[in-house]
Amino acid sequence: MRIVQKFGGTSVGSIDRIRKTADIVAAELARGHQLAVVVSAMSGETNRLIEMAHELSPCPAERELDALVATGEQVTAALLAIELQQRGIDARSFTGGQAGFRTDSSHVRARIQRIECEHLVRCLEQGRVAVVTGFQGIDEAGNITTLGRGGSDTSAVALAVAIGADVCDIYTDVDGIYTADPRVVAGARKLDRISYEEMLELASLGAKVLQTRSVELAMRYGMPVHLRSSFHPVPGTMVTSEEESMERASISGVAYNRDEAKITIKGIPDHPGIAANVFGPVAEAGINVDVIVQNISEHGLTDITFTVPRSDYNKTMELMQQVCRDMKARSVSGDDSVAKVSIVGVGMRSHSGVAKKMFEVLAAEGINIQMITTSEIKITVVIDEKYVELAVRALHSAFGLDREPGQRN
Amino acid sequence: MRIVQKFGGTSVGSIDRIRKTADIVAAELARGHQLAVVVSAMSGETNRLIEMAHELSPCPAERELDALVATGEQVTAALLAIELQQRGIDARSFTGGQAGFRTDSSHVRARIQRIECEHLVRCLEQGRVAVVTGFQGIDEAGNITTLGRGGSDTSAVALAVAIGADVCDIYTDVDGIYTADPRVVAGARKLDRISYEEMLELASLGAKVLQTRSVELAMRYGMPVHLRSSFHPVPGTMVTSEEESMERASISGVAYNRDEAKITIKGIPDHPGIAANVFGPVAEAGINVDVIVQNISEHGLTDITFTVPRSDYNKTMELMQQVCRDMKARSVSGDDSVAKVSIVGVGMRSHSGVAKKMFEVLAAEGINIQMITTSEIKITVVIDEKYVELAVRALHSAFGLDREPGQRN
């Protein structure tokens, strides 16, 4: 097989971790596979570099930031290649540019345009391990670019697609995707498989396991992504297209996010454009609005409720006081102790009654639902934060997630 | 004017030092000059990177070492460009490859073959400051190479030659070349000018101010090199061709080096090849032999005396015990408390009696000369270390170096 392996910052965060990563590479190589290894910067290194830049300038030139932070992965790639060669393995490091990553010129948030990987493929065919810096490339003019935070996952998947790999193994500090957070639900089970769509919904719920961009890319090209632990040599969770998933249960998992705050503006005189008036200032402040609910208009007045990350709560409340005055709305209120709980599953599409069951389960536990939002394969409710564990456990049990997929109702 | 400025590791060793370096760049730019700035890695950074590599392998792959340590200058170049842009100066960083440095493929000791500097020259002509990583380039296949320790001086001079600069300013932590070490001779004077040849002789005496390779390159292309302080904004010492030097005194300076040890093998049966027998094992051990004196043969036996760096004394003595046995020589003796004192000056060529005067001055002070070696513009003696200061002061005074050049005898 031809495999792309990707190791994140904690997997290469020290000399000792680099040795352990080399163990994993060596073991896969011994199985006769062709290997391209994509690495991140040592954990903490990117922040160290960015802090130096910020000591010099509150707003450092982005082209230079890219040249600066790109050194982080270059150091890791060289060190891992040194360790592999030390073991007699023919390995060599490649910068993004050397590996053929060509991007647009949007510094600090570049998009990969193509990968000119002929040279790298020749290396693999000769049995050489290619150690490639993630997160970076060069533009047409040869300037160093970076893909933005978390771009190493995207580098790995893009490289896997370009070289026609059979699978892209993403090594991380968790050993896969679970039906629920094992710290909350004792019976949570590791999923052997999950669909790209479900993975995207989980990522949007704050599961930091895999960058959304990389999942989208894998989905577009049908590249199987194997999420696995760099600490334990066991199979993780395979992210694949839905068709490859056997015997799907109606839902795959229960997720939650405590980092939520809720803001309500009441009694807004209803006319076209009020959403823009409310959310314009929030967007300009760089705050991500998540769930939005607008009530139907009554007596020409309407209410809007939305959630933001909890760290942006105070700032958003200030903005909304002003918006309230400008729009002559009645009042602004907020609550920074709410949480989101979601159930996710491609099986929802064909199983009716999933939403009804979810609401019944929560009601039976006496949990009040404050907001609801749904997508084709996800139902999210906003509830009081103190009920999070209760809600997650009740839903996990009610949907039979602690049993084998074939034995669920 | 078009100027190449080079800043070493201490000049960019901290965020604060980078700001001060930007002050110097900004001041030169304000004078209307075109500037290319060559930078080293932050002091200590190259060693930090190499130590990580050595933790992984006693003998790290050289191609990967180059990729690893090249990040050091890339960080500095990006940071300096950020600081310059922060001040409203149009600046951008260039890696060795981006600046057009093409080298051979001898990793960790590459030689510059050519500099494809059209792009960089266009930048300068547009009034943009080019900040270039010293010490590195790429080979024909695009692999990152480094020029070896101290290569940043060579990068700067080579770039100055390639872009047709008027001068190459080397900023360092000393403010020029002195007629003698000011710590030893109170009346030591800074030289306004020195010839390439003299500079080479001083470099070979252990003056770490300028890499020998860079001086040779400057001499070959007649590039004036201005050695100056990054701490004090005063003119330093201009290294130029001899013809440009006005009114030369017979000697330019007195230099010394304490880091010397002397070894003598006595009673070697004289036949062709004995020098190879003696110095072969030394060279194989990577030890640099400096002064060598061989006495004329007497009764078919000869003596050889030579000096090595003091840190290699014990190892060399061991090797010579073996050589002595193998060659059936009479004895080996050594002294690790000797020092070299030299007088240097292109004026020697036309002034006879310089050597005679030197020996007389030392004799008058009661200093015994143990070895003598001469070049066209340098006379070196090896003496007991305890007389070093006395010898340097006496020679400095006797040759009138504490007076203005025109007033010397």
C-alpha cells in the first residue's frame, strides 16, 4: 500500500516523541508499505515564533509571518529524517515547496492549488521515506505560504490524494471518535467507522480531532482517513464515504459543547434587514455566531436569540446594547451558562422519529430545551449547562449507543 | 550607493537587538542608499538546533542538518523584515534559495557557484530592502545547503559582488581592526584601512572578526569590506586592496595568540617521507598544525618542532609517542604554555630590516624566541606565554603604532 502518515505537534513535541514517531514509521515500513510522512511543528514552537513577531509588531507582515512559522515544520521534518536515517532507513525531508505544494498567494490562509509530486513519488517508488512539512507551500512567485492553523491535516489529505495513496493515517493524541465523550459516558464506544458528513458535523461541534477543511477535501476525493493514536498501536476510527459504512444505526454519536453563551434581543420592530443590523456588528468584531433562532413576528415585533463562544459573551452583550438602542428594540438579555448537545448520524435521513425521541428523552429527565436547530444529519439543542452530563448520558443510552451497532433498536 | 549590510548572531540575538539593527538599516536607507541586508541566526540558535540533531544521532545526515540549521537565519530574516515593515519601510525576507544562491551539493560545507540575483536587484531598484538569510543556498536539485560555520560573511561578500554593491558593511561586536589588542596595549589605535592580505594574515592568527573565505572572495573581486560596530555608529576599518591604502607604514599591527602548544620530536632518522609520517596521523585526527620548523640534518638525524591548538595538545602528544616509536626517533617533548606573536604589514615588502628590528626588540626585553616563521607580509615568533604582553607592547611601541601613520619612523 501507499500511505500518508500525519503526525501532529504533540507527536513530535520532543526528541523522545520524535523517536516514538520513528518507531511507528519504521513499523509501517517493515510491513512493505510506501510512506510519505507529514509533520507539524513541535508543539509550542509555532506560538513561540508568533510571539516573537508580535513583540516586534502588533500586526506583523503576513508574508514574513509565513516565512517565520514555516521554519517550525522544517525543523521537525529534518529531525525525523535524521532519526530515521540513524536507524538505517532511507529517508529525506521535504519543505512544502520541495514537496511540490503550490498555493495561492493568500499569506497565513493560503489554499492549495496543486501538488507537483512527481519527484516525491519517485522517492517513494525507490523505497525512500519522504518526510514532508505540513501546513505550508509556495506560491507561483516562490514565496513561502502557510495554510493557516490546523493546515497540516489538509496538507496530509491533499498529498494523499495527489500521490494516489490508499489511506491517510492521521496520528493524534486520541485513539478515535467515540459515541460520546468517555469522560461523561462510561459506556461510550469507539466507532470503527464514521462518514465524512458525520465527521464534519462533529468538527462543527468543536471536536478538534480533524480540521474541517481536511474532511471536506477527503470527502470530495473519497480519500479514506484513519484517525488513530500515536500513543497506542490500535486501530482508530476510519472516516470514509457513507456507502462503505456497513449496517448503519440511526445515530452515531452524542456530542456536546459547554463553550456557549446565549443572547436574546426582544421586541425588535420587524422590517427587512434587521438580521443584518444585529449580526453586522458581531461579524465585524470577528465573533462567530452559531445557533440563531428568530421568532415569528407578533404585533410587528420580533425576538432574535443566538449563541456565541462564551469568551465573546461580554463583548457581544456590549455590542447588542448599542444595537438595541439603534433599532429601538425593547430589551437585551443573556445567559453565559448554556451548552449545546447534539445527536449526529447519517441514519437519521432514513429513520423518522429521531427528533421526537430526542425531545422525549430530555423531557423525561426534566431538561428544558431553550433552542433547537437541525441539519440533515444532526439535531442540536441548547440547554442549561448544568444538565449537560445528564442529557448526554440519557441520549447515549436511549439510542442504544452502548451496544454493538447491529443490536441497537 | 548600493550597499550590502551583514549582521552577525549577536547583532540579531534578541528582539531588542533586532530593533537596534533595524535602526541601523533605517538610518542608511534614509541616506538614500539601496540596501541588501544579510543576517545570521540569532546567537545560540544554530547550536540549539545542532544539539537536537545530536540527541538523535551521533552523526546526523548532513543533508538534513542543513535543512535543520537553515531555519535559524530564516527566522531572523523574517523577524527583521517584520520590524522594518512595522516602521513603514518596504522590506522583504529572502531565503538563500529565494535570493538566488546556487551552491554545489557539499552539504554543511557548500561552495557558492553563482547568485541568480535578478529578482533581488529589481527589489532594490524599487527601493525595497532585501533581507537575505546568510550561510545558505540551494543546489541544482533544490536541496538546502549551508556554507559551514561563519559562512554568513561569505554570503554577504558574494552577494555584494553579484549585485555590484559599492561596499559590503560587516557589522559585528568590535568596531574595527586595531594595531594591537587594546586590552594589552593601552595605546592601540583603530586602523582606518587595512589591505586584504593583511586581513588574511590576521585571520590566520585567530582574529575571529572576518572569515578567511570572505576576505579571499573580497580580494579576488576587489570588493571593499567595511568592518564596523553594530553597537557604536562610528566608522570602522575598511578592508581594501593595497593600492587604495594611502601612506603605508611598514607594519600595520601586532597580533598574538595564546592558544598554542609546541611539540618537538628529536633525533628522527632522516629520509624522504618523514614529514608525512609525522603529520599524517595528526591530519587524520583532524588537528590543525600551524607553525612547523625542521632543523637541518646532522649525523643523519633531524628534529621537527610544530605547534597545535592547545586543546589538541594531549591528543597530539599521544600520537607522537607512537610516531616516535614507529620512526625510531630519540624522544618527544612538548610545552603547552607557549604563544605566538606576529607583526603584520604590507609595508614589509619594501622596508628591509623589519625582521631584524623585531628580533632586537624582543632580545632587549630578554625574551627568548623559540620558533620563527615568516610570510611575505608577516613575521611570527613563538615565545614563552608569560612574555606575551611584554612582547606585544614592546613591538607596538618600537614600530611606532601608537602614533599616526604619517609620523612613524
